[in-house]
Amino acid sequence: MSDAAAILRLANVESAYGPVRALRGVSLAVPEGAIVTVLGANGAGKTTILKGSILFRGEPIHKRDPTWIVRRGICHVPEGREVFPLLSVHDNLVMGAYTRDDRDQVARDLEAVYGYFPMLRERSRQEAGQLSGGQQQMLAISRALMGRPELMLLDEPSLGLSPKLTREIFEIIVRINRERGTTILLVEQNANVALSVASFGYVLEVGRIVMEDTCERLLQKEDVKEFYLGMKEAGVRGTRRWKKRKTWR
């Protein structure tokens, strides 16, 4: 993908946990207004990407204060939701607007997120820790929206959710992108749903990008079909998965 109009760009990002290299020269670009996905199995390094050195609108943001980053227009919805369990749903949402100066607009934005997730209005006085996993995911996304982000980083939003809830949440993610113009980088293990909503995708394996293309073309690639979508040609159904060699190796 050409990164000329990228709102977010990573260039040769390297990262390690002690002696273990998590990322090996990862580069990617996210065009403004798009949904871009990064696919990979557990341990591939997907979450680490969101903690690496990045450029936002051409400006490096690593080593910046988190408040500055949020005010600049970036919000992160972490893996595992990480809501404030003892605060109410309402107070969690208001915390999402903590860095904003236009306090008079917060109530209007609160109504907007309730429009996306009406359940949150019904449970606005309930402690967030009492919500189900799917409800907490809705809350985590809505809390990020309260920061009025230009770019939203979504880390495994389908984790632990039923197929029905996953569909509902991804429908809202698409609506947020289309109605608000929010750029979205979607880090996801569920390739089926990720490729269905994103326009461009990267496949990350063992800390490096091994494939990148439009999602339409990725859906047609045999390696993606077999190793991420669980689809096999009839002639290889009896072949053990670990014996099948990936063409990107």
C-alpha cells in the first residue's frame, strides 16, 4: 500500500521482550478514513505493534505523554477491555472525555454513543465490572469514542465473544467508520470478520509482515484460506496442518 496519504505509519519497527524479538522490522500504513486490519495468531506480535514507535500525521508520537496522544486524536481500545470495574458505566464514559476542553459537548457525545449501544444507557448507573464481556467491549469502544478520536486502535475486539455479539459489535465499528469518518486500525485474530469489514490487510507471523493486500484479494489467497479461515481444498483434507508449507515462508 502506498503510504503517501497515511494518517498512521510504522516504518521498520523493532521490539523485544528481553532476549525475545517480538517485532522484526514491521512496516505498515493506514490511510485516513479507512479500516485496515492486522491478522495473526496468538503470539504473532499483533498487540506489540500498538506499543511500538509510530508516526501520526507524519509526527513521531513514541515517548509522548499519553494525554498529548489522546488530545492529538488517537484512542486505543485494549485487548481485554480494561474498563474501570468499580465505576459506573456513565463514569467510565465520562472518563473517556477526561482530556477534552470542550466540556459543553460531552453530553451530546454521550447521547451519540448511547445511540450506538442503547444497552449502555439502560445500565448507565451499574458498575462496569458487573457487565458481561460483550457489554464491557461495547463500553470500551464507547469510552474511546468519547475522546473524539481521528484514529481508533482496536485490539482483538472479538476476543471471548459469541459469534452473534461479534457480528453486532463489528456492525457498529463499520457504522462508526462510515458515519464519523474515524480511521480504524483493527488488530484481530478472527480473520473472517476482520477481512469482511476492512479494506486492506496485513498478515503478521512471528513478528514480521508476511503478506499484505486488499482484503478482497487476501480472501482469495490459499494460505489465508487454510491457515486463517479454516478452508482446505478437497485434495488436502487428510493432510496435517503443520505439514502444509505456507507460500510466504
